[in-house]
Amino acid sequence: MHRCVAALARSGRDVVVNHVLLERRWAWDLADALAGVLAVLVGVRCPPEVLAARERARADRTLGQAVAQHAAVHAHGGYDVEVDTSSQGPDEAADAVMA
């Protein structure tokens, strides 16, 4: 997937990818694939209690999965920008990314 995203970007397309980097090697592989590509890595954060409430509100989620993955998802760090969807609405978060 990482090389596909990079190929699309190199072909001149704007690409937005929602990707959960659960393992450090995934983050390194993504960085390797995107070498030379203008990219912005966005950390989308949210407190665990809000994640749990959002899972409960959706009928298609495995309860507890988001909280269980919370630490692993952000362990690699290295974000260019971070947003917090518990305190920022979609427009405010998008503005932060674009800035």
C-alpha cells in the first residue's frame, strides 16, 4: 500500500490516506516509500475515553480495540502536525493540517 500511495503522489495526484501505523516498521516502511515525496504526516489524537464512547456509538466497531491500540498507534511519533478530534472540529483540524 505504501508504494501505491507514493506512486500516486509521484504521478501528480493529491493523496489522502487514513492509515493506522500499529507497528514501528510500518512507519519506517511508509517513510522509505515516500522518500522524495512532499508529504505531511498527521497525528490524529483523541483521549481514550472519547475513543471508547465513539466505539460504543458505532455498531460496526470492536469494543475496546481503539483504546487497546492507542499507545501503539502513536509510539513512533514523527508527526508533522497533530490534531485532537475531541477538541477540534473537522474544519479547525483541517485548517491546522493545511497551515
